[in-house]
Amino acid sequence: MFEKNLLLSYLLDEYGTLLGERPRLLLDYYYNQDLSLGEIAAEVGISRQGVRDSIKKAEEELLFFEANLHLHERALKVAQAGRALLALPLSDEARRAAEALIAAAGDGSQS
């Protein structure tokens, strides 16, 4: 079965601009707009299998980017550090800075 991996949605946000227009569009339909393979096929005018193959290839590219650039991994670490700071007694200014770290990391809630 072809299951959605939510990590790939995060990676699409981080690395989507590195993909070609068509792969980015297919992933957007699949992950962000939650269209089925059949719905995407009808929308773009290719077979369901063509959509599946294109999505799998684009997912592999996103995973390759993350394996080499580690942007998502770093965002998770920044968010984790920000949450650790919030567990400490902090001044208002330091608390705002820690909250800003978490926000800048995109919350980092996906592991």
C-alpha cells in the first residue's frame, strides 16, 4: 500500500523549490491538498501509475536533499533546544527569545 509519510510534507516545505515544477505540483496535490492518486491523475492528465511513479521519485529526491543538507534535522534540534530553555527559569526577554527559536524552527514537532 502507498502510505503517506508526514516527514515528506515537512521536507516538501523545506526543499520543494529545489524540485522541478511538475514534481513539486504533484507532491503539493498529494501532501498539502490531500488528493488521491486518481484525483491527481485526472487533474494533470496522466495515468494513476504515472502519478505514483512521479511522486515516489520526487520523494526520493526530498530524502536525498535531507540526507545531505540536514535542514529538517537541524530545525528539530533548534526547536528541542528552545523547549529545553523554556523549562528553565528565564527572564521575559530570554523566554521570548526561546519562543522565537521554536517558531523559527517551525515548531519542530515532527520527529
